[in-house]
Amino acid sequence: MNYWLLKSEPDTYSIDDLARDPQHAEHWDGVRNYQARNMMRDQMKLGDQAFFYHSNCKEPGIVGIMEIVRESYPDFTAHDPASNYYDPKSDPDNPRWYMVDVRHVRTLKRTITLTELKAQAPLAEMPLVRRGNRLSIMPVSAEQWRYILTLA
DNA sequence: GCCAACGTTGGC
DNA sequence: GCCAACGTTGGC
């Protein structure tokens, strides 16, 4: 099993939105970066777990845990002109972008803030805490996963 | 709102 | 294939 960290801006889609969904599950759409797409498309497997990370907000950090409940399939929002994620260059017959389905596992009692994560020596290698990293999907090692959970 | 860092685009 | 210009991300 693999572990991941998925970023979302809470103003757009928050952990509460996911928890509120009747199925507690949603498609993770709008990934428009090739590196992130490749990881999602090629390495994200059913049953993998992922941290839900709130970005670009007052208190950026890890707020919850999700599980991958459907492996990658074409991101239909890329072909919807009304969508913010519309990509006219993506051919529906040869989709450029993919998404997975995630299920809410639990919301942490508190946010593990980016500031706090940056202060942890065992997490120094995480792309998240490294300068200038903007990947919206990144792998988390089993060691890092366990360590982060001890902070919660 | 600022701006550094990074990815993408497209002319050449 | 290079690289300047531009757009986006996301912390602060």
C-alpha cells in the first residue's frame, strides 16, 4: 500500500465538503500538472491512503485522511467548457487528464500545520516542506506517514 | 496583495 | 532544442 498527500484549497473544496458528501466520497478532479497526473494515474492504487492538505489558506496543513476507492480514469471536467478545469487541448478520445475517487476516512482533531511539519527533522525530505515545491500530489513514505500521525 | 519559484508555451 | 515571456501556485 502507498501513502500520498493531496492538496486542495479549502475555499474550493475542503475536508468538510468531503465529509459532508452522502457517500463521504468524491472524485479528485482538476489535477492539471503532468508530474502529479503521472503519479495519480500510474501509482495510485485502490486502498492507498492519503492526507488531505489545505493549501492557500489561513492555516495551511494536514487536516484529515482519505482512502483511494477508485483508481484513475479520465477527468471529465477537462472536456466541460463550463468547468474551471476545462482544457480545450485535451482530446476526449485521448484524455490528457485523470482523476481518482477518494473516500473520507477521518478528520483530524486539529490541523497539523505546515509550520509544525517544517520543524520536524524526520520530515525534512518531504517535498512539501522544501522550498518552492508546488506539487499538488506527492508520495509520502510509510515512515513519514506514521510519524505524522504521532503528531496528530 | 506580494512575490519567489516553478511549469508551460511558443517563436526562433 | 533553447529560452524568454507568461501564467500559476501558494506561503507569508
